Amino acid sequence: MNTASDGSAPAILDALGSGLPTLLLQFLLVLALLIAGIFIYMAVTPFHERELLRNGNTAAATVLGGALVAIAIPLAALLATTGALLDILVWGVVAVLLQLLTVVIVSHLLRGMRAMIEAGQVAAAIPLVAAQLSIGLLNAAAMVPA
């Protein structure tokens, strides 16, 4: 009988003692990637999110919220499918880069998007958020081993 799964208190504590440090390392790495990703995102996007948010711009808040979720989706998939910290780091960076590329492409396709978002037009934010979430979901699916 597997002692880690027998349900006894010592077995549970043993499993917790061996698994918790790994879980915390993986979670902290993904959290660092998410925070770094959103800060890099804010640095390279064509709008000034912090200023727009301070001014109550709903469109900018929508886009930033979409970016945060879109980066988190593939990072969550990594947590669910791999335990190796190097895999999480490498593919997490790929996920962030794909989101940055998405913003660049959508910004070029929708020429007036920056001005519309800066003007608070949520309708301009929706296609960008949809593209971000779509890429995040596709990226997450591609990271799941077959």
C-alpha cells in the first residue's frame, strides 16, 4: 500500500512536507512571470495605462484586465501540466511574448484603436481583449501535452 495515499496523518504531513515547497516555488515563479509580464505589457503598449486608469478610463481598464487574464491563462496551463521550473520559465516567457505580439498586430490592424481607447471608448477595447484572450487560450492549449 502506498503510504502517501493511505490517508493517515503522518502520510498526509509527509506529502505536504515534500509537495508544498515545490508548489510554492512553482506558484511564485508563475506569479513573478505574471507581474513582470503585465509591467512589460504596460511599458510597450501604445497607451499609458496608469494615467488612463487614474483618470477613470474604462476602456483602458478593460484592455489591461484582458491582458492580465490572457497572460494568466497559459501560465495556469503550465502549472497544471509541468513541474519543471525551467519549463515554466521558458514557456511563461513565450506566453508573455505572444501577448505582446498580439497587441502589436491588433494595434496595426485597428489603426485608430489607441485614440479610441484613450477617449474611453470601450467598443475599441473589446476586439483587443478578444484577441488577447483568444491567443491566451490557444497558447494554453498548445502547451498541454497530447
